[in-house]
Amino acid sequence: MSRALVTRAPTRLDFGGGWTDVPPYTDEEGGVVCNIAITRYATATAAVDGHAAVQHGAVTAADGALVRAALRRSALVGAEAAVTSDFPIGAGLGGSSAAGVALAGALAMLAGEVVEPGMLAERSRETEVRELGIAGGFQDHYAAAYGGALLLTFEGCVGVEQLALTPEFCEALTRRGVLVYTGESRISGSTIDAVLNAYRAREERVCAALARMKALARQMAATVRDGDLTALGALVHEHWSAQRALHPSITTPRIDAIMDAASRHGGIGGKALGASGGGCVLVIAEDGREDELAGALSPYGERLDYGVDELGFQVVASLDGALDT
């Protein structure tokens, strides 16, 4: 058994339903999410017994807390680990969950455990919730563990449908899906708390928005199965209207400016990703107008290139440095 591993897990674009995967909504109403994993990764390095040095680069306080929490929950004695990422912190791409999945997988494999995507997703989420007290949902962990496009349902247990992807759809999404990082940090925890408190109080505006977002997520999955990016973009546009109704901090002046520019330069539909309040915005362009759209959005933030990741959690290298295929 190798005593050192390098693993990685992808981040995701959440097309729709992302707020309905958070308890207690999942327990009381049942949630639905449609998302897709992308080639922006969290990479974990883990080692035991001094067989390999773990390189610790510059990390955020959150990264350090997550590593310590994962090590506490691991069955390994004397292990060390580190995580790095190739995406901006606070981008709304599910990066902390990707790091959690990469860490969980590396430590489990070093301990000789059988690694299965659902187990990795649940272990990663348990680490965040139980060890770190982070309020949040399920979808990010499952996207990181499984990869590809998913329809996730939350009705007593987590249902995972891996949506078939054609090369044509993946090419169209990465070409026409303009991903912009606003440079603003998200306020994920406080925003989630505010939305959940409104749901618990059964505020009509919030309950109606969540129900609509859940229905749109199912429709989005159908457009992915059909390979119809234009139809998906129209649903993303409608979803943003419902998403904004959840709380005033969902949007920002910069995000509003992005959406306004997109509407005038070929954008079919767009939404802020994750809990919003900043982070990344995805806008799907009309076919052939993606360059016009990207140019119009360039004053508002950095465009992030990406591809579709269909593999999910992967082992990148083992102790001897041989790359796994």
C-alpha cells in the first residue's frame, strides 16, 4: 500500500436548485439540484509514517481548519496533509467541498478503505458540518465525488442520476458558458442562515422561490439529457429571478451590472453561483455571440476558463510519482 497520495476533486457549476439541498428544507420538502463538474480542482496531498514530505504552500485559514478536521476524522495515525486549488477562494464553485472530497479520498485510500463516490461525498460533508459547523448543502460534495452532470434528489436519502453528456454539449457549454469571477467575496454562511430562517418562518416569498427553483432543476436536467444548451440558458435566466427573491444579499451592484450587460450582448441567461453575494457568475450566450458577450463582461471581472470534468475524484500520483491513468 502506498504511503503517500496526491488526489484531486473538481468544482462545479450549479445550474439550478442549489438552495433546496440544505436541511431542513431537504427533510421537509425534498430538494432537487442540477449541476455539472468542471476542470477547476482542489488537490490534496496526504502521507503517513514519513514516507513522503507534504509540501505546505500558502493556505487560507479555512484550508488549514479543513485539513485538521479531515485528519481528526481519519483512521490514520501520524498522517499529514495539505490542499491547494486552481480557482479563486470564495468563487462560489464549491471549492471547500472539492477540497474535502480530495482529502477524504486520499486519507481513506491510505488507510486501506474502499473508496466509493457516495461515501466520499458524505464523509466530506460530515467533516464540514460536524467538525467545522459550516451550514450548507449536499450538492457540492456529490459533484466533486462523482464528476459529470448530476440530477440530485433529496427525499429521505440522496438520489444521484448521472446525466449522459455528449461531446457536442460539453464543447458548447465551455465555449458559450462565460464564467466571470467578480472578485467579491461571498457571505455564504450568513446568507444561508438568513434564507433558512425565512423558510422556517414560512415566508411566502421564500417558500415560493425555493419551490420554483426545485422545479426548474428537474427541467434543467431534461435539457442536459437533450443536449439543448439554449433551452438550459432560458431556464437559468428564470432561475436567477427566483434565486434573487430569496434574500437581498443574493445579488450585488456588480452582479446586476453583469446581468444588464449580458442582456444587451447575447446572453440568454445567467446566474450567480453558490450562495452568491459575490463569487462567480455564469452566463450562457447565444450561439455565435460568445465573444461579444465575453468582451462586454470583461470590465466586471476575470473570465475563468474551464472544461467539463466527467471523472470526479481521482488519484493523481502515488509515492513513486507514477501518474495514475
